[in-house]
Amino acid sequence: MLNGFTRMKSAAAGLMSAAAALALAGCATTASDGTGSTTGTSAAAEPRSPDGMRYLSQPILRDIYIADPSAHVFNNRIYIYGSHDIDGTTPEDDLGSHFEMRDYQVISMDRIGGTPTVHPVALDVSQVPWASKQMWAPDAAYRNGTYYLYFPAKDPQGIFRIGVATSTRPEGPFTQRPQPIQNSYSIDPSVFIDDDGAAYMYFGGIWGGQLQRWANGRFDPNGSNTDLGRDDQPALMPRVARLRDDMLEFAEAPREAMIVDENGRPLLGGDHDRRFFEAAWMHKHNGTYYLSYSTGDTHFINYATARTPYGPFTFRGRVLNPVQGWTSHHSITQVNGRWYLFYHDTQLSNRTHLRNMKVTELVHEADGTIRTIDPLIR
């Protein structure tokens, strides 16, 4: 039985056909406002997925591959921090070794659907003394005149750590610190600043993100390549830690952000449609904390809610159904009073490690649930 990236590669090979070629040809002649509407083309020329479905939204950029979009509004302008995908030489595997990203370039826009600006390289792995490779999904935050770029990378021993770099400008360039954040590990840092000014980092990812190798509090190089391997026991959960006031280190030891079912029981390792895999993101709406995350090998973006930033978070449903491509990673951001989901897929390349970012409006229903978004119009 195929699994992970290997399974996706085989599926993608079967989908690449004349339909795929026509879809990509349509991309070159279609204008988009970035939110899903297209102009200047007939319905027949509208870009379609390899299996013939319409895309809900069109790529924000077409000349650079940016994935894992983390969007923020700074100085009344939208800034997007994401992974800069490159076409490397490492073979695909289930641990994501072929995701060889080595730098960050910040994207900005004056409005949703506005013309994007691609800023110069904000930080390169060669500038980070402790990092060796794989600059994966980052996030950013602002406090007291300083912008903070949080990012994961592997150290020389091949262990993922989380670093922080600073700048006086939201687009950088960023100045790295000589060491990673103490007691940091795994991937996908996401920083949320609460109404009272307290800042929290959510992080972690299984499989290639190595969270399962930290199950006992110390890195186990011989640990599982996937998860804990106990389907009937609580799943691995994302981690959360409050940051110091200077935003440079943890103010406390990381703890689990527990995700539970409607009866208050932790989601189980075998519950692949609901359990956490990677890409934790926090936003707050009407006093409720929304923890959203990717389920990885089942390709959903799910969400759970709580009354505190530490949880426990009760599973509520899906934010985003599966996109084209194996990975799914997102951010949820308010812009001019409206909420938006930033996400990625593989529309332009149809290759799992070359992804393009997109945006669409997100709706909170009156009862606090989030309306599920379908990225492909069936």
C-alpha cells in the first residue's frame, strides 16, 4: 500500500494528461483578482484541475512559488510570509526531504486582489549560523517597532529547531540571532498576540516535522518516522508556549494544546480525519480562540475552539477541504473587517513541492462555526 508523498506522486502521475496541459495553458491567459473571480477569458478557457474541476481561487503570484502563506496586516498593508519552494534534486519521500527551501521572500499587497510586490530575499539559510537546510513554513509578528520572523530549519545534526530574526521593516531584511530559541523543536511556528498583549507560539508537525521524536521530552533519532503508532491512544498534539515580552525566547516550557472531541476526550492517533498533523494557526473571533491545523495525509484543514489560548480545544469541523497537491497549510487573517483564508495548492506546477498561494473569503457563522470552504468547484 502506498502512503504519504509516494502515494501522492503516483496519483499525480496518473492525473497528468491532456486535461492538465489545457488547464495550465488556461492559466497563462487568465487574469484574476486573487479571490476567485476571473476576467478576460471564456468559460472554456478557464483554468481547470487535472480532473476537470474549476479552482475556487487563482494564484496570487505566477512567477515565484510561495507556499504555507502566513498573512498579516502591518501599516495598513498585507504582508505574506511563506516558504519559498524551489525545484531541488532530492528524491521525494514521506519525510519531505524534497522540500529544499533555503530562503524567505516577503510578498505584500495594498488590498485583497491588489498587485503583489515580491520583496528581495529577507533571510537566507547561509546567514543563520546554526541552520544547515530546509527553511520551512515561517510566521511573523510585530511589537514596539520591531518585526520578528520565526522560522524552522534543520541544525547540522538534522534536528529541526525554531529560530527568530528581527527587522525594523516588515519585509526585512532580517537579522538572525546566533542560536535557535531555547527548548524549541519541530516545525511550523505560528505566533498569536492576544488582546492583553501576551504572545503565544503554536508549533509542531509529525512525520518529517519530527514531533513524534520528542514524545519523551528529548530528541530520539531512532524514533518513529510517522506518529506514535498507537491508533487507540491520544494523538500527538501541537505545542504552545507563551513568549517573553522581548519576543525572542519562551517564557515557559512548551505544553500540549490538547484537541478533544465533543465529549472532552483527546482525539486519537488513528483518527486521521480529525487529528493534528502540522500547520497550527490561532485566531480569535468574538472572544473565542480558534485553533486551525492540517491533518496531513487526509489533506483537511480543521479547527477546534476554546475559551483560553491554552485550550483544551474542542473539535468543531473543517475549514478547508483537500486542495490539489499533497500538502495543505494556511493562515486566517482579518483585513478591513472581513476574514480571509490564505492557502496553497499546486495549480501552476502540478508538483507537490512547487506550490502557489491563494486567498478566499472566510465566513464565521452566527453560531461560531466556520463555513467549510471547497477549493475545487465540483
